[in-house]
Amino acid sequence: MLELLHKLGLPENFSVQGVGIDATIEWIHILMFVLFFIWAPFFIYTLIRFRRSRNPKADYKGVKSHISSYLEGGVAIIEAAILIGFAFPVWEERVNDIPAPDDKDAVHIQVVAQQFQWNMHYAGDDNIFGPSRIDLINDESQNFIGLDRSDATALDDIMLFNEIHLPVNRDAVIYLSSRDVIHSLFLPIFRVKQDAVPGMRIPISFKPTQTGYSEIACAQLCGNSHYSMKGYLYVHTPNGYESFIKASSKLAVLDDYDYGFEAEKKLKAAKEAIKSGYSISAEKLATEAYELAVIALEDKESSDGDEWDDW
Amino acid sequence: MQIPYTVEPRPDTGLHNAKIGIWLFLASEVMLFGGLFSAYVLLRTGSIVWPEGSSILSVPIGTFNTMALIASSVTMVLSWAALKINNLSKFKMYMFLTYFLGLVFLIVKVVFEYLPKFEHHLYPSESTFLAIYFTLTGLHALHVLGGVIVNIYFWGPGSKMWETEPERFTNRVEVAGLYWHFVDLVWIFLFPVLYLL
Amino acid sequence: MTEISRESIWTKYIFSQDHKVIGLQYAFTALFFLLFGFALMMIMRWQLAYPGKPIPADGFIWVIALLGVVITLIGLFHSKKNLITLSGIIFLFMTWILIYLTSGEGRMPEGIMTPDFYNSLGAMHGTIMIFLGVVPLLVGGLGNYVLPLQIGAPDMAFPKINMVSYWSYFLGGITMLVSFFVPGGAANSGWTSYPPLSDLATTGQTVWLFGMVLLITSSLLGSINFITTVIQLRAKGLTWMRLPFFVWTQFVTAFLLLLAFPPLEAAGVLQLMDRLVGTSFFLPSGLYVGTGPLPVSGGGSPLLWQHLFWFLAHPEVYVLILPAMGIVAEIIANNTRKPLWGYRSMVFASIFLGIMSFIVWAHHMYLTGMGTTMTAFFQTTTMIISIPSVIILSAFFISLWGGSIRFNTPMLFALGFLPMFGIGGLTGLPLGLASSDIYLHDTYYVIGHFHYVVAPGTIFALFAGIYYWFPKVTGKMMDELLGKIHFWGSMIFINGIFLPMFIQGLAGISRRLYDGGESYLHAQDVLFWNEVMSYSAWGLGLMQIVFIINFVLSLRNGKDAGSNPWKATTLEWSAASSPPIEHGNFDKVPEVYRAAYEYSVPEASTDFIPQNQKEVK
Amino acid sequence: MDNIESIQKNIRNYIMVFGALAILTVITVGASYLQVGVVSAIVIAVIIATVKGSLVASIFMHLLSEKKFIYILLGVTALLFLVLMFVTLFTVNDQVGIHVS
Ligand code: HEA
Ligand code: HEA
Ligand code: CUA
Ligand SMILES: [Cu+2]
């Protein structure tokens, strides 16, 4: 059945959590098909068999057996089985098996939706999310989530928009919220979907099983550009991811495009590589970006005094 | 042809049409206020701080109004009972008291509660508490107003029916009474919920 | 004692208190809105098939204008002048609205639809179809007309309230139409109107809310009337288990309307407060909208709206389907010439369905962050509620066995309903399981699911009902050939629209997308279906012209029907056809002696025994 | 059905109920000045209000002696009212994630 659904358009699943979801989809569709293929032939047969020209006199009593009660009982039992066997446990897992915020094995990201983009917030090197405040939101300077850069924990935080980076085979935890209206984060090939409700911070977690590149969609009507509210998701090799994040974090601290230029270029190239399916070369590019970023940071620090020249 | 059971009850249900109609209407009103009450409960449990009603609203005024509505409820039922014992003038007196007390309720509500609030810039937009307070009491006040209008009608021009179809008129007053008691009943819950808790 | 007799044309046809006139008023208004809602969708479907290309809306509009002119002309030379001329004028009016809509700045500059306008059309299509089209036609139209006849009553229990109910609906409809003309256009936050989006939307949303309040009032008044009528005005001998199934479904439906609508009214009041008075019932603290923090007190909850909305809107979907099942039951019994199989279980199933429908609502909200306990609860109730539908549908299928089936047009539509509702219902199951809904929620799979139940489901049942009761209402038969063309054409095209939606949904295309998913990477493989679906939608539109022509021509030259053309058993067929207005319905008050569907009784000489016939002859 | 005497008796009942309602109002206001916890305050107030409400419904609205249909209707309505209040509340409380404000 799953093959059939794949043929019908259901994309391949690339997350650990998606397996249970696909299993539910599969079993319920089996039930649907069975029901359909019990009744549809019966239906067509009766229409032909009992048409007026063939059966001019109707039978007052009609069917006397209780076959339909068995059928209905059967439907109830199968539905119960699917509920207990798949639906409940899958949801239980989805809600309860979310790695704790201090779980170092998982990657933690905050995602704040807005009309009409996705803002990602990584904790950076120190693994602590810097605080953010609504009065610090400043769209011009690209601080869409109001991150308080003056706080020490926020210095190395990374803000990205419309792109998520994740390592393969590691749990990812996304804390989802919204700063204006309701959106819905949809990652089709990971079978992830969750409404982003303003005023709430909802965690979801999943574990990608392959490196690669995919799309983030918005599944909840959020205004006129809902249709174009998209983003991209890059799944790196574990090392590639580490380097990528570290490099970005260093660049965030550096906060100076002149110095970080080379490293930025490498990061871009790494993304391109993932896009084209070369995760190993992406890993290499990210590592180089990291090295460049370290050098750039040192450069900047050592030349700190010279800054005055620029005035 | 006539529509049956407008006055006399249908034998197997024991009810006349209007009686069923009004109870159905009241059932839907229960759900209307149910929606608002559940909004109240949800917003309150979801909030971090919730002001004590008595710190914003005046309990004495609320108590006074509660008494007024309760009294009007009893005069309403007495006016119906007066019709049952064929006493139209008594009916008129009780009916007058009923809508008079309803008017008192409304005037007190507007003049001594709403207007002073506005003067102190306590608008619905100020806080969730005020928002729900104004919405619930405002909707309730509209119901009172509707009831008052109906009651005035039965007290004045509507009572002509007593001459021609006394039984039908009594039924009508009963039905109006059911509505009026319901409005009172809603207030019985609104009062402690908003003023006292 | 209410005398139902009044004089002037004004009270006879406009502010009439006769259930038949009111039923017709309802039906005509609702048909107009149905067509209007469809017209909006045909324009949208162009955008979906060819995103961002100018829309040759003139084409559609000319077709409708032409129809209007033709119908007006027919009307002018016809005995039923007023009725037909009126519908012609309605068509012309619609042309004018469509011309207005498809020209102009904010909506379609240079013929290219703006995203905001697309969202308006979507929201209004949903609202109009459900609240102004299908429910008024099913309940207000067919229910009002047929139900008192079927129970042998002279009229509704409260004729005045019935009239107010119609006019409240009419005003609600006008309000909804007017909303297109206010600055910023009509409501554009979906028919679900989720805040905060709807709280922040343009004026159209306020008008929408006022319109909804009027429509809710209308429904409440209507349902009070229906329930009282069924309880009080049943003819002598018409016990509960002898009621036609149609009456039962209307009865249950009325309860759903009565008890589920008020919470939405409450929610509507709260949203109006938010929009007009500046409260924050649905706005949490700390919103940052557009270029700055939102200056409100905050502290509200967006999910509160969703709960109150779905508390109505789930029962509402059974409001859409139950009367449709009632119609199908009447027609199947009549055209298989045998009693319904399992009548009792169907009655209990629909009561059970009605009650259960109040405790499944949050299956529309699985992804708002629900925990395990409550999802388990709602999944279980959702699976449970599918069982009565299975029971009813199985009873229909089994009823066919042993019949002597006549394939006339009403029967074709009724039979078409069965597998179509089956597909729609079955595809509800994966949505009802929270874990598969994670993937399918808000994709075209949902759109496919519910259109299968409402369009080839309910709308087919509506067509069946119209073909079936047309002779009763007008005294004329509708044309069979045109009817069959209408059926087969509609059947093919409607599946062409909705079947591909499952494919697109499985591929993960979200609903309410202005560009139909064109810019999604993951949509590319299934994108071509958009064109197929759109062409099917226009084809379906063409087929409806066949229907309209049939409708109008049959009024004019249809065969005379007599009072019981289908040889049916229920009471409405013992009244004269085109029952006289304002004299009650029956020459002599009927009395009932038997169950509703006594067809092919072995000892009888005819193959049907009317309910009010005393002896078996 | 209702003869004059029984109506007279009813009238006495109505007056008594009025007295009871007035007293209960005083009690509920008085109780609100007692410094009990929020939960017990709510419980007390709701209980008193329910008693008052039942008095109005059963005596003034004659629910003590109504017909079957009305009981069924009100039973269903009461049930749905509870569903609307509590299932909604449970759902909102059974929530993943936290509220931020
Ligand atoms: C008439 C309207 C109608 C009906 C009857 C139904 C019936 C059902 N609906 Fe549907 N639904 C809608 C209208 C309807 N729905 C609408 C309008 C929406 C979307 C609203 C929006 O978001 O805008 C929706 C959305 C919707 C959702 C939310 C999806 C989402 O947003 O993610 C869910 C989830 O549980 C659901 C479930 C069901 C179920 C389980 C049934 C069950 O009752 C179905 C039971 C029926 C069966 C199980 C069929 C049995 C058939 C057979 C036994 C025979 C088969 C034989 C042959 C085919 C030959 N529906
Ligand atoms: C009862 C409800 C109903 C009905 C019948 C329909 C019918 C149709 N719907 Fe609709 N639809 C909705 C309710 C309904 N819809 C809702 C609630 C939404 C969601 C909105 C939202 O997102 O908020 C939606 C959304 C929706 C979308 C998705 C839009 C989006 O997400 O962006 C699409 C896309 O194709 C669509 C298409 C159609 C089509 C082609 C029909 C066709 O089947 C139409 C067929 C119509 C007819 C057959 C009419 C026949 C009538 C006549 C011919 C009148 C004759 C007149 C006289 C005799 C005088 N609908
Ligand atoms: Cu964001 Cu849709
Ligand atoms: Cu539903």
C-alpha cells in the first residue's frame, strides 16, 4: 500500500519519526481500500442484477442476513486496532519523546514565524539561547526576533532566516513560536508539521536520516503572501554541521562583513554543495569556512586599534 | 386551515407549541452564554494575574441589582399567577413592577456602573477582565432590555388579548415569564463570577 | 387560533408566512448563492491553473450574462412570468457583481488576481457555499417545503418566525455580498477566520461577522420552528417510527443548528469586540505585527476562537450531510420499490451521529499543540463517529438488494451520492487519526476529503431532491434526457476536479495557496493536475447550464405530473401538486396507518401503499 | 389542572422562594468577604449560585413538573454545556509547550 501511495505522490520519508506516521497512513488506507472494494462491487452488481427490466417485482423483505452488522463490527475493531497500534503511540512519542532542553545529544533551535518568513535562532557555541525581547525587534537591522546582543549569552547566537541547518542522524528539537499570526511549519519529507501559535512556544522533534536539502512550507493561511512563505532545510554530515554552526557562530561574534567575507563565501558554497547532493564536499567547505572565520576573528581582534582609521 | 395546538396542549406531548418554542430558544441561549462562560474560564485560567472583581466593581451596586432582578422574577411569576386566578388588575400591577424593576436594573447598570467606569478610562480594551466584564454584562443587559420591551407590550397593548383569548394570553405571559426567569438565572451566575471571585 | 389567510400580493409572495412560499424563497436565494459561490471558484481555478496570468473573466461573465438575458426573455413570454423573470434579473445582477469584482484596483489589476483577492474569494467561496448555499437549500428550501407536507401538517408551527428566519437569512446574504464592496474587499482569512489574522484583517471581516450573526439568527429561528413542528404537528397516526427518514434527518439537523450555533455567535461577538472596541480576547500579549508592537492589552488566546468555531463547524458538516442522506433515502426507497433496509438502525445511527458530532471538534486542531490525552480522546470519538455513517451507508447499499430499480434522474443522482460520499467519508478517516493528520492537515487532501462529501455528496443529493420534488412544487416533470446529460456530465467532471486533490495532498501541497503550489519544489511532479482540475471545474460549470435550461424549460413545457408521478408512499404526494398557498396543505387532514415506505407489500395489488391509505388493497 | 387553590398555594411558594433567594444573595456576598482560598471561594460561590439557579428554574419556571420532552431537551443542553466548558478547558490545559507572555 505504501508503494501505491508513493506512486500517488506521497514523497519518500527521511526521518525516524516519519516511519510511524507512514505506517498509520498505510494501515488506514488499507482499511479504506478494503471497505471500498467490498462495497463498490456489491453496489455495481446490485445495480445490474436488480434493474427494473430484469427484476420487475421487488422483494419486500430484501436481505435477511446480518452480514452488515459483522462488517460494521469489523470496521470498529480495525479502527480500534489502528488507534491503539499506531495512532496513540505515534502521538505519544511525538509529544513525550522530545529531548530535554539540556540534552547535549540533540540540536536545539528556536524558530519564530512572522509574516512572511521563518526566523531561526541557534544558541551558537555556548549552547545557551540569548534572551530576546519584543522591543528589540528591528527588521531593518535584521533582528527579526529581538535578540538582545548586549547579553553575553547572545553574542555567539546565530540568526538565520528561511533556512534551517541540521546534522544527519541526530535528534533535532525545534521550539516553535510566532510573533504575529498563526503559521504552520511543514517539512514534508520529514513528516513534520506544527502550528506556530503566537503566545505559545511549542517543541517538536525529529531525526533526519539522510543528508540533503528540502523545503519548508507554511501550511496555515497567514496573510496575502502565505503562498510564498518558504524556507529551505539543509541536512549536513555531523562534522559538516559542527563546522557550519561554529563558523556561523564565529561570524556572528565577528559581526563584520569585511573580515568575514571569505568565510561567508565558503559557507555559501557549502550550502550549494548540499543542494547538489555533495554532503562530503559540503563538510570540507564548512570546515574551511570555520578555519577562515577563526583567522578573521583573530585578525579583527589584533587590529582592533586600527578601527579608528575608518571613521 | 389552522395550526393546531397553539393554545391547547397536544395530548401525547402535553405541551402547546409556544412552550416548546421558548424552551428550545432558552436551550440555545444556554449554549450562547455557555460559549461566553467557557471563554471566561479559559482566559482566566490562562492568565497569570486576574484582578479580584470587587477591586474594580462595586459589590453593593451589584448586590442591589441582583435583588432587583430577583424581585422582578417573583413579580413576573406572580403576574402570571394573577391571570390564572382571573385577576387582570393584579396582573397589571405585578407586570408593572416587573418591568419597572428591570428598568431600575438597566439604569443602575448604565448610570452607576458603566458611565463611571468610562470616566475613569476603564474601557473594555484596558484588560481582559474588563473586556469580559463588559461583554458579558452588556449582552445580558441587552437581554434584559428585550425582556422589558416584551413585558411592557403585554402590560399595555398586548393585554387586549385577555378579552378575546384569555387562555392564549396567559400562555403568552407564561412564555415571556420563562424568558424573564432565564435572564434572571444568568445574572445569578454572572454576579458572583464577575463581582465576587 | 392563527388563521393562515391573508390577501395582498405583498403578503402572499414577499412577506409570506406560508411554508411553501418561504421554502421557494429560500431555495431560489440559495440556488443563486450556490451558483455565485461556484462562479467565484471558477475564477479562482483559473488562477490556480495559470498562476499570475491575466484571467479572461469576461468569458465566464458573458456566459452568465447571456443566461440572464435568455431567462429574462423566456420569462417575459411565459405564464409563470414573475418567477422566471425574477431569476433572469438575478442572473443579470450577478453579472454586474462579477464585472465589478473582476475589474478594479485592489482585486484584479490588468486582469491579474492579487493574493489578497484570491484569499477573499477563497474565504467567501467557503462561507457562501456552506452558510448561504447548501444549508439554506437543504434545510430552508427543501426542508421548509417538504417537511410539513410529509408529516401532514398545515404549515410550520410558527409561520411568522419562519418568515423572519428567511428575511434574516436574506439580509445576511446581502451583508456578505456587500462585504465585497467595502475598502480592502471581503473577508480574507478563510471561512474559518482564525485570529489573530482575522482580528487584524480589513473591514470586510467585520462585515463578515455581522453577516454571520444574521445567518446564525436565521438558523436558530428556523431550527426552533422545525423541532416544534415535528413534535407537535405530526398527523394522527404518524408515530416516530413511521416518519420518513428525511423528516428524521431534518429533526436531528435542527438540533445541531440549535445547540451548536450559539457558541459561534458568542465567538463572533467576541471577535467583533476585538475588532471594534479594541479588546484582546483572541490576541495574546507581545504581538509584533508589520512594523511595530501591536498596541493592545493582550492576554487573550487565539485557540479560544478555534474551539468555539469548531464547536459549531464540526456539527455543521453533519448539518450538510444528514438532510442529504434523508433525500437519498426517500429516493432510493421510491425507486427500488421496496422498504428501506434497516430503517430503525438508520434512525438511531443519525441520532447517535448528531450527539457524537458535538465531541469530535478538536480533530481540526490536532496541530495546535495538543497533548496525548486529549488527542487520544478526540481520535477515539472521531473513529466512533465514523461507525454510524458506515451503518447508514451500508443500509443504503443493502436496500438496493432485491429491488426493482428504476433509473430515473433523481435516482441517478441519489445513486451517485453513495460512492461519492463513500470516498469522502473514507478519506476522513486518515484525517481523524492524529498521527496521519500530522502529514495531511491543511493539504489538498483535506480539500479533497470534504469536497467529496459536500460537492458530489451533498450537492448531488440536492440535485436529486430538486428533480424528485420539482413535480410536487410545480406540477410539471423535468426533462429526463437533459437530466441524464446533467448527471453523467457532472459525475465525470466533478471527479476530475476532486480526485486529483488527493494526489496533490499526498504530495504535500498546502491549501489556500495563491499560486496553487507552483513555487513549491515538492509540488512540481503533481502540478499539472491543477490544469486538469480547472478544466473539469469549467466543464462542470457547463453542465450546470444544462440543468438551468432544463429547470426553466420544464417550468414552461414540462409534462404534467399529476399529484403522485413517482408512485410514492409518503404524505406529500397525497396533497395536490403545486399545493395551494395559504389554505393549509391538504384537502382533508390526513391520517396515517403505516410505515413510511410500504412498497411491494406482498398481499397488495399495487406496488406501493400510501401512508394514509387505510386498507391493503 | 391548576385550580384556584393550588395557585394560591403556589403564590405562597413563590414568596418563600423569593425570601430564600434574597438570603442566599446576602450569604454569597458575605462569604466573599471571608478570606478563604481562591479555589474554595469559587466552589462556595458556584454552589450557592447553583442552588439559587435551581430554585428559579424549578419553582418559577415550573421545571419541577414539566413534560418529558422538556426534560430531555434540557438534559441534552446541560450535557453539551458541560462539554463546551470542560472538554475545551481540558484540551487547552493538555497542551504541549509553554505559554509565553
Ligand atoms: C458534509 C460534510 C462532511 C462530512 C460528512 C465529514 C465527515 C467526516 N470528516 Fe470531515 N471535513 C469537512 C466536512 C465533512 N466531513 C470539512 C468541510 C472539513 C474541512 C474544514 C476546513 O478545514 O476548512 C473537514 C475536515 C475534516 C478533518 C480535519 C482535517 C484537517 O484539517 O486536518 C477531519 C479530521 O478528523 C475530518 C474527519 C471526518 C470524518 C472521520 C468523517 C466521518 O464522519 C466520515 C464517515 C464516513 C465513512 C467512514 C464512509 C463509510 C463508507 C462506506 C462504508 C462505504 C464505502 C463504499 C464505497 C465507496 C462504494 N474531516
Ligand atoms: C458546501 C460547501 C462547498 C461546496 C459545494 C464547494 C464546491 C466546490 N468547491 Fe469548494 N470549498 C468549500 C466549500 C465548498 N466548496 C470550503 C469550505 C472551502 C475552504 C475555504 C477556505 O479555505 O477557507 C473550499 C475551498 C475550495 C478550494 C480550495 C481553495 C484553496 O484552498 O485555495 C477549491 C479548489 O479547487 C474548491 C473548489 C470547489 C469546486 C470546483 C466546487 C464545485 O463542486 C462547485 C459545484 C457547484 C455547483 C454544482 C453549483 C450548482 C448550482 C447551480 C447550477 C445553481 C442553479 C441555479 C438555478 C437553477 C437558478 N473549493
Ligand atoms: Cu505563514 Cu502561511
Ligand atoms: Cu470535523
